[in-house]
Amino acid sequence: MRSRQDVKLRPRRSKPVAEEKPQARVRTNPEFVKDEMRLNKFISNSGVCSRREADEYITAGLVTVNGEVVTQMGIRIKSTDDIRFNGERLQGEEKAYILMNKPKDYVTTTDDPHAEQTVLDIIAGSCTQRVYPVGRLDKSTTGVLLLTNDGALTEQLTHPSYNRKKIYQVDLDKNLSRTDMEALVKGIELEDGMAQVDEISYVDENEKKIGVEIHSGRNRIIRRMFEHLGYTVKKLDRVYFAGLTKKNLRRGAWRFLTPKEIAMLKMGSYE
């Protein structure tokens, strides 16, 4: 990202210690004991949902183990057990990790009956595993999107406590004033609380094109912040998410992650 010319902005606020090294929590929490695994972990690995969602389904009585409804949290199962969700037997699928340069007019939700086209349509027939988008980009937003059936990783990348770094390029309807640029760094009050960017700059000296670094994952946060200050976001493109970029991926294209990239995500060894 280019330097911010002569605009002096407040430096990024330091984050709580608990948010600085979330990967340590993952490494010190083993999932397996001999041939056993937590039930919510198995459901997550099957590509149905995240572990948090799996706990909700278990509590609701939607999961059976060897024909018996299980509602108890923390239960461990064996690889030979018959695990079913809504009557359908679950299999521990091989993990798949896909990086996509999301095009405009595709939705990232998989349960919208009114959606004309979803990001899953782009990879239809090319991936045997049931993958799902990690987080959401709204219909008009383009750029870096990760899809996977690794529920544990999905939770690690989307849970608010981890605050993963994201970088966007924003095209506005008019020049962004330096006063408003500083306001975005200091923080502005939205209907759901204070919001701020971590870094912001003009792109290629064009004051309508703005580079924004942010850690918040709140819904439509970039658009809402600029709209609050009287700007209309004409284009919004995510160029960085959790160490991944769209380099060499044209709009609408996708590829499987490399083993090195997968290891980076699981270890959290990125900004």
C-alpha cells in the first residue's frame, strides 16, 4: 500500500494480549485422544458447519450416535461410530482449501433460496468435497475469498476474538477529505458501536480510491463507515485476508491452496 502523502494519522491502537497470539491456543488444545475425537469436531470436519454451530445442533437433538440422540456437550466418539445429522450419515471428508477472486453479483451465503448465483456455482463439478465460504462478502463486493470444509479453521478465521487483518480497495463517489480520513482512524460512532480503520491511504494519488486496513469483521462495516460520513462506495474489493491475496487470479478464477499456504493458515503465521 502506498504511503499516506502528508496526512498524519493516529497509529494503530495496540490489541489486547489475548488477541496477539491466538495460534498458541490452537496448538495447546489437542483434538485427539487415541482413536477418539470430540463429536463437534467430527461434525465440523464433515463439512456441515463450524464447531460452534455443531454444539447448537447437538443441543437441539439433531445429532445421533449409533442410533441414539445425543445432546450432551463434550462427548467423544470413535472413528467406527455411526454419526448422523438430520438422519444423514456423516463422513470425515478429506480437507479442501480453495482461494477465489470473487466476482461481483455472486452471493457467499449457501442458504439463500432467492440467490440467482452463489460462489459455489463457480466451482460446481470441480471439487468433490462440500466446501463453504469462510465469512461473507456481500453481493457487490469482490476479491479474496476462502472456501473450505475445515470447520475448525473456519472458526479460527472468523471468530471475533481473533480479529484477522483484512485490506480493501475502496472506490468512492467523491474525493475523501483528509478530515474524514483522520476521523476513520480515530473512530466513528455507528448504530452498533464504535468503528475504526487501522490504516488508510490514497491509492495512486487518487483521492477517490482508498486503501483500507481493518480487523473488524462486523457486517458491511466498510460501506457503513463511509456512508456515515456522506460517501457512497462505488466499488469494494478485498485484496488481502489472513495472509492470502488474489495475485495471479483473474476475477472469477479460483485455485486450491498450496500445502505451504494451508500450513500458514493453520499455524496463524501471518499478520
